[in-house]
Amino acid sequence: MARYTGPVCRLCRREGTKLFLKGQRCFTEKCAIEKRNYAPGEHGRSFYRRRQVLGYGQQLREKQKVKRMYGVLENQFRRYFKNAARGKGVTGEILLQLLERRLDNVVFRLGFGSSRSQARQFVRHGHFKVNGRKVNIPSFLVKKNDEIALHPSSRKNPLILSCMEDVAGRGVPEWLHLDRDNFKGEVIDLPKREDIKVPIEESLIVELYSK
């Protein structure tokens, strides 16, 4: 499956906000946004001064920001939007809820991975079980009361242990519960809009796909 394999810090700089793609580095002063908060490229410094993004361009940038943050492709993202549009409630909020419920995102939120891309790799390699059953599909959608546990054979993995030490600094969302001693987490509620701290204007994405 096609994936972006270039420098991920360029993506954050292009969108002008932290997308948390580089693991623990994003929480330090070494973050690219902290050091060079302007678009990448030769004309990056003058990009936003030269050109004010409005209308369709603004809607497109918002969609690209969310896609890049959760690491999904265009066709996947479009399917999430269609499912959200069929749901009962505010389409934009349902869309973000679906993305938050992805297993790779939940593994990242629980602190078993330093970034969503690393969490995705851990899931693909079969390091996690959902309700006692091994699941290696990153897009698997968790439900309320689901239990996500680290496989017993993976509990000495140094990468995962290192990530679990770092999670104390960024915390775990209120809709999740982490049992650090038993290497597992639980979905105690479905994610709410206020649980997503990154500035996202989901209404722009709805406007883009509703044309």
C-alpha cells in the first residue's frame, strides 16, 4: 500500500501546526515547528505572507492536515467521511470519532507507541490483542468497553517499554484507561470532540466533500 516515506517534519511545517508524527521529539524544543515554523522549500519563509489561503484552498489544507495526522490515504479518508455522513449527529465530529477509534491511534494514545506510524507498525506485527484476540489491522475500529492488551511475548520489547515511560509526560485521554502494570488499556467511552487537542476545523472538511 502506498505510504509517504519522506521527512515527516516537512508535513508539520507545511500545515503550520504539530501533527505529532515524530514521536517524543514533537514534545521537545527540537520539534521542527518550534525551530522553523514556516513552510518548507526555497520560498517557505515568504509563503504565507505572499499568499492568503481562502475558500477551497483552506478546505483542502484542513483535509490534508487531518489525513496526515492520522496517516490515512485519500480513498480511506473518503470512506470515513461517507460513513460519518450516514451517521446520526454532526458529520465532522463523527468523522473525527471514527479516526480516533482506529486501533493504531488507540495504541498511540495509550502510549504503547511514540507516534501513530510506530503504533501502526506494532499492530501490523501482531503485538496487540483486542478482547483476547490478536488483531493486526491498524484500521480496526474499537468499541466502548474493548480491552487492548500487549501480547505477553512483547512485554519485554525495549521500544514499547521506552514508549510507555514517555507517556507519563503527555498523558492518556479521558476516554481511555491505561493499566500500566498489566500492559493493557480499556476504552471506557467513545471519544468526544474536546478530546482532540490539535486545532482542527472539521466543518471545512465537510464543506469540501459536500460540494
